[in-house]
Amino acid sequence: MLAVALICGPTLFVSCGKADNPVTTPVEKEYFTLWNQCEALTALKAYVEDVTNPNSPNYIMEEDRIATFDMDGTFVGELYPTYFEYLLLEYRALDDESYKDKAPDDVREAAQDIRDFVREGKKLPDHFDMKHAQAAAKAYAGMTLAEFSAYVKAFAARQANGFSGMTYGQAIFKPMLQVFEYLQAKGFTFYVVSGSDRFICRALVEPLGIAPNRVIGMDVKLRSTSQGTEAGVNYTMGREEDLVRTDELIIKNLKTNKVLQISQEIGKVPVLSFGNSGGDCAMHNYCLSNPLYKSAAFMLIADDEERDHANREKALKLGAQWVEAGYHVISMHDDFKTIYGFGIEKTEFQF
């Protein structure tokens, strides 16, 4: 009798023999429909299949299958034309009618640095990551966590500058979402480990189904609404109180700080790490130094000047550097069939 293929949901079954006594063989779902065949994808699948095979000497127990992902430029669009949190601060200090006249001078100055970078191509000052972090802590101080989340989501709903048919919140690399799905199906737990504000990250990844406790980022101190200057160890929060942001920066989650936060919050060394910049190298190296398990690290390079705002020459140089460092390289230009989804088009920036 001829074999008959029956598609049932995501699983393909092949039926042979009598109809009342079928033999079924499941065929695994194809997770990477938005990818071209490439070295990075081959390496990822080979690695995962190896460490999830109980008969492999490299088998990793499910509770130790930890993967960490940077956010900006790794699965959230970065070059439109800069980080989401930078654009948010620029808007807050220079355009938000409810705040701009109250913005402290240093907050306004940091926002102007971003605007000059975005609109005129001026170089950002040295160590701007810390200048921005300090300014951002001040800019949103006094907001409850719910108010801040709503503020972030409202800005994310705006049309993304430099693209048609996409908001800032929709600026997600669709092929990377398939990596999340694949790893989850294979028993991995993944965390977002970003240099951006933890609560900005939470608001942006919530629509992707990523739980808040899977997000690590830049942090500011929080207080309850009636706590004032009293130390938390001496103050008992009431039921009617809420949590508000303060202007005190705790940590900018970059480079080795990412490793420190992973150790403190996850408590295990990752076996997989994904990033896109030098700020992720410490996290990758921590992963690759895992003393118990085989591990792997991946760097995404923004080398697609046709579908995204990118510098291909610079990206290719970085790609060669990442290969030399022992990381697998994901090329947006070569490896992705689409970046933000079919129908999204790159346009000129409008100011």
C-alpha cells in the first residue's frame, strides 16, 4: 500500500499498512523557515542535538540548559538609528510636553547628544553609556513601575523612523524568534541580559511572551511611595503603597557586569550565549568557560544595508574578529530570509 502523509498540527505523520493499524513516525517541526542554510544555523542545530541526546557524552540535563541573549542588536532592532532607550530619553527630555521644561540640565544635555548623533551624525561623547544611564535614572524618577511600563509601551507604538509598516515595538528580528522557539522546544531556559534598563526590556519583550523574571538589565533603585529617605531595612511598606523609580543608578549592565548579574540572578553558568557587540564578549567568554558542559557562543552582525540601516564594511570586520575569538557569526545579510518580516521596507529617516 502507498504511504499517505497526514499533517496534524505541527507534526507530520507517515502512515503505512492497514488503515486500522497504522505505523506512525513523527517528523520534527521545521523551526527555521526564515533562515537560509548557513554555518551558524548548522552549528546551532548540531550543538543542540548533541547536548540534548541522552546517549551523547555531551548530554546536558534540562535544568542546566541555560541560554543568555543580549537584546539591542541581537533580537531587537538597534540601527533605527540608535538604541530604543536612547530614543526614549531624547523624546522625554526634548519633546515630552509634560516633562521637557522640568528636565535637569544634565538630562537635557544627554538627550541633545543623542539628537546630534541621530540627526547630524556627530560622535557621542566618550563613555556615553554611563552618561546616558545617569541621565535616564533622573528622567523617569518618581514614576511607578506601571506608569513607566505604560510610558515605554506608548513610545514603542510609534512609527519606527527609517521604516515603513513597522512600529518601534515591532522592530524584532523575526528569525531570532525562531531560535527562542527552537530552544524552548529543546528544553532550554533563556534569559534576556541587556545593557538597557531592565523595565524597558520587560515592556518590549512582554508581547513576545518572555516572562519578567527572565530579564536582566540596567537597574535603578526603587522605593515605596511613602518610604521617603528611610532605609528599606527600617521601613515597612503598607498595602496601599506602590513602588516608584528613583534617580539612583545601581548598575549599568555591560561587559563584565553582565557576568556578575548572570551569576547573581541565574546562579548557573550558561551553555549558550547570543550577542552582537563587544559589550557581550564577557558574557560569551563566561559561557565558553563553563567547567561542566560543552558550550557555544554566537554573534550577530548588522551587515545588511538593503533591508536595515547598517554599515556592512564595519560589520564584516567585526565578524572576522568574532570568528577569531571563537564565536559563531550570524550574518543578517546572508543568513536571514527576512529581518523584520516580509513587507517591511527601509526608508529615509525623517526629522
